[in-house]
Amino acid sequence: MRKKIISFLILILLLQTGTVWAMDPPVVTARAAIVLDQATGRILFSKNAHEKLPMASTTKIMTAIMAIESGKLTDLVKVSENAALVEGSSIDLEAGETKTVEELLYGLILRSGNDAAVALAEHLAGSVEDFARQMTERAHQLGAMHTKFMNPHGLDHEEHYTTAYDLALIAAHAMTLPKFKEIAATLEHKISWTGRPYDRILRNQNKLLTMYEGAEGIKTGWTTPAGRCFVGAASRNGWRLISVVLNAPQMWEDTIALLDFGFGRYQWKTVIEADTPLKTIAVKKGTRDKVAVVVKNDICLPLKDNEEELLRFEFKVPAEVNAPVKEGQELGLLYIYFGKQLVHKAPLAAAAEVEGTGFWAGLRNLWHRIF
């Protein structure tokens, strides 16, 4: 009886601290799902993450990246008839009206405007087809190698597909762009409505922003073949997670389960502090015979309990360098592995200056002091 009481009290304690829930992998309805750490790309949970699937309007994340990276936010875009008549969700653009690229971006992300997507594609690349090719090329540059775009909005096409993993990589990059972050987190925004005495009011369709602590975006999507799709992002204490669910009957519940799992089971830990001497390199013909190398920024990783002990550090540095050496000069790379998986790479910099010796080195040092 005493053992049963003790076991019961332990269970209550675990429930109160959330340990039981944190240890259980999420059960999701999605055909494919993933949650990963944005900074390192470490996958915290996945389900069919590399299966090629349609992604509906989550396509527009890539469309927005292309528009923002073009640097043409203030460009004026004349809406074509082709854009105005595109089927599906829209912001009621009319042929001939003029909008800035930035206005169209708000319509693209907040209200999932297919008309805004086509208007952007035509303005930035001349045609939907050329823009889609550029989208695919850029996605591949970001590491999304199993993604192909045939349009900028996500309407169904048999050759238009991605994977949950690829879409997470694309979203992780999008969240490094300040303008994208700003738009994705906006709950309501007004843009002009040519010929009317009032503006268009755009309200964000992303319910996660108001239902999850730390939510930052990103994009909803739905078509009959793709099902309900959602890409989410949330940050806590400076640590951001990216989640993706494709063909998810319960996409909000799935997303919350994924994010809760990531934040609950993993911790954002500093494994190396900036400017901590990590290794020394011999210096030839210098006023000192060695120099220490450091990383210039803290290195943080998402880790489970006791995982820090399993990290392996590999230094790629020369056996020796010639003086002079400048403080901050890059002298090699640090690779951090978890098992066989590379989880982080960082440049190593000289922790201090080492002046050269000899007549010419002395003359050069004197010149630097003077000038």
C-alpha cells in the first residue's frame, strides 16, 4: 500500500512539472509534420517529413521571400486582368488599379490573396511561369531540394509540391527577414482601394497568433487535394521553433502539439560562451609563440537532458600561423556534432593580436602604431 501511495505522489509531481507530457512524442493528424529549431535546423520531431505533397497557399511564403529579397517594396504594380481574375482567395484587386509591392505583400500573407500573388509574379519576373522557376531555384539554394513551384499562389498542379522538411527550411529563412516577420505577425492592416472612399481592411487568417504564447506567424493553406496546411513559428526566451503540418484535419491542434513538444522536451542551452579560449595555435616569427582562438558569439543548441555530454567538438585549424595576427582574424572553423549529425558550424577567431618580429616586422608595427 505504501509503495502505491509513493508511486501516486510521484505521478502527481511529474504531472505538475509537465515531465510526463514533455516526454511523450506528439500524436498528430497530419499526413506529414515537422518541428525544428530555426537557428540550427535540428529536427525535434518529424512524421513523413520527406514525402512530396501539395502545400496549397503555404506556397506564398516563398512568393513573399522573392518579393522582399527583390528590394522593390516601394515599386508601383499595375494589376493585370490576369491577376484580377485568378480563382480562389483574393483581396478583390481590380484590373488597372495600382498597388505597391509592400501593399500586395500584406494582401498575400494576411488574406492569402491569389490575385496579389499573380500581380507580384508578373511585376517581378514578367510572367507567372518565369517567377515560378525563380522560386524553385531560390528554394534549392535554401536547401529545399525536393520542392518545385509551378505558380506563386499554390492552386493545384500535379508538379507543384514540397515536403514538410523543405517547407520548414523555407520558413526558417523567411523568419530571418525583418519585413516578413513584421507582416506575418500583423493582426490587421489597411491598404488603399483605388476609386473608393475607404481602404481595404486585411485581417490575418492565422489564428495561432492569438491562441499560442510566443506565436509569430506564419501562413495557412487549403485546397481539396492538399487538405489543411499550416506553417507556424513561435519564440520563447529568444528561441524560435518552426512547425509544418501538411494535409492536417486538425491543423491548429497539431501545430500546438508540435510546438509544445519542442519547447517541453528540449531546452535552449549555451554550450560555448563567446570569447572563451578554446584552442591555441602556434605562431611563427611573432612576439608571442601562440594565440588562442574563440567564437565571437555564444553557441546555443536545443538539447534534451544529458544530451550536452554527447556533443563532439571538431576543430579545423592550422598547426601554426605566421605573425602578424590581428585580433578577430579568422583562423579556422569549429564543427559540433551530435553523434554523426553536424548540428552547428562556427568560425574561430584569434583572441588577441600577435605582432611580428624582425626588422621588417618591427618597421611595419611602427607604421601601424603611427598611422
